[in-house]
Amino acid sequence: MIVVMKPGSSQRQVDHVIELIEQLGLRSHVIVGTERTVIAALGEKRDGAKQALETGDGVEKVVPILAPYKMASTEVKKEPTCVSALNLKVGAGHIGVIAGPCSVESRDQIVQVAQAVKEAGATGLRGGAFKPRTSPYSFQGMKEKGLELLAAARAATGLAIVSEVMAPEHVPLLTRYVDVLQVGARNMQNYPLLEAVGESGKPVLLKRGPAATMDEFLLAAEYILKTGNTQVMMCERGIRTFEEHTRFTLPLATVPYLKQTTHLPVVVDPSHGTGKASLVAPMAVAAIAAGTDGLIVEVHPDPEKALSDGYQSLTPAAFLAMMADCRKVAQALGRRM
């Protein structure tokens, strides 16, 4: 349920409603809007709870939340959420661009890419230190050494670091080095991991699983939100279909659908969504046209020699050209990058 407070309600009245919610065996979550305060009452349905809360001092109305994803729904929060880390801002009118290699390979590689993508207009640097690979014999990442190199790239450029976390026990290590924790597609329904990244308090980039429905995707975000961490970005990175001309199928209808359904910002990954470098820029431009709040793109100084995903990585020059095209579309739609 959502308890909508009257305009100008006092902190004492808000605290009283929170106390009522907890007495009913529910959990409260306060959302302060531009015009009024809303308090979400979360938990199993309680008989008489709605009527009890309606009598609270300062309460305007109590509205049931119809969506199964309570905290992510626009029923709870009308205003779009902005996720921020250092100079990276995504959502609520901000288009954030995160770019960098699939995996960290050396100091020269990651610093060179960081400087190039910053000059092109990116405000976030992606780079994998722990790599979940289909084959156990593939390059698995540089682990903590890779995180140290990402931190060095941040020191050189000021870019916010985005890197994937694969297990709950890795969360404390990554929080020492990175600014945004990425939950990869394979782990979208790893619920202990979702709770761990939520409890870290760090912004989270949540990638859609390749076979996940929208409800499953939103409910995965709910696991993070229910910890009290509202800094969550929803990332569409493509789904499995019968098509073979691309690595995955990138359904850009996800963007306007999520924008209508959730207050959380939406990010698109055209690199994994297509799996082909030649298709990345066109789909990035299309994502801007569809209303995305952000992009996450793979960029490598020498894709032919990349240790992972070189075939879908842009060169710095190609990334620069992509950013110019994206800005034209954003400008035509009255948006800024």
C-alpha cells in the first residue's frame, strides 16, 4: 500500500504513520517528493491495515499497489529517479554514457581507453576484473589486480568505475574500488547477490537475463530496492531468440515500456545486444531515439587483440563518431548528453 500524506504534513505526522505501519507488521519506506511525502507499506496483506492507516494524522489517502514490484513501480514514485556516481548521472533528464573494454588487460590498455572515452563524452568507465565466461578455459579476468588498475584509471580521468560482481562474498572487495556494482545477465536472479549489492549502498547496474520477462526483471530490481538502496539502473542487453544474425536480439521496446512502468532509469547495452561492432552505433542511436537514460558500450584500443569480446568492441575513433551521432538525435528530441 501507499500512504499519501497531505501537502505540508509535519515530520511528527510522518513518524506517527511509520510507527503505525510497523505496528501492523509491515515495513515502511519513505519517499519525499517535490510536492508531498509518500510512505510505502510493504509486506504481506493485513486485514484492516488500509482502514487503520487511513485514520492516521496527516494522511490524505491510502492506495493499494497493484504491481507485483512495489518499490520499482511508478505507483509508488511518480518522479523519475536519477542514479549518480561521481560525474556519472543517469535518469531524470540525464543521459549517462559508460564505455570501456570488456575486461581489464593492462594498465596501459585501461588508462588509454579511459582517456579516449572521456574525451568523447563518457562519464563512466566499464571494465571487467572478474569475468563470468561460458568456458572455464577462457580468460577469467585479472581479479583484484584488475580492480587496482580501474582505480588508477579513475585517478587519471575522474570517470566513475562500473564493474561486475559475481558473488555475494566479492561485494566488500569491489566496494573498495568501484563506484557502480554491475550485476550481470547470468546473475539477474541470484537473489543473495541482489540483496548483498543492495546492502552495500553502492549504485547498481542490473542487467536483464537473456530469457527474463519484464516482470522477472523488475522483481529482480525489487530485491535490491527492498534493502533501502534506491540507486538502481535497469539495463537491457538483449534476449535469446531464434535469430542467428546477431549474438542476441536487442528489443528496444523495453525502453519505453520500462519508462512507463518504473521510475528507475533505463540503460541500453548495444554491444552485447548485437555482438557485432558494425551494429553497435546504429543501435545506440536508436536507443537514444527510444528514450534511453544511458548507454553502456564496449571500447577497446585494438579489438583484434582483445582477450574477450573484441568482435563487438568499438575502437576509440568509432566510439567518438557514435557519440556525435547520438548527440544529434538527442538534440533533435530536446535532450542533452
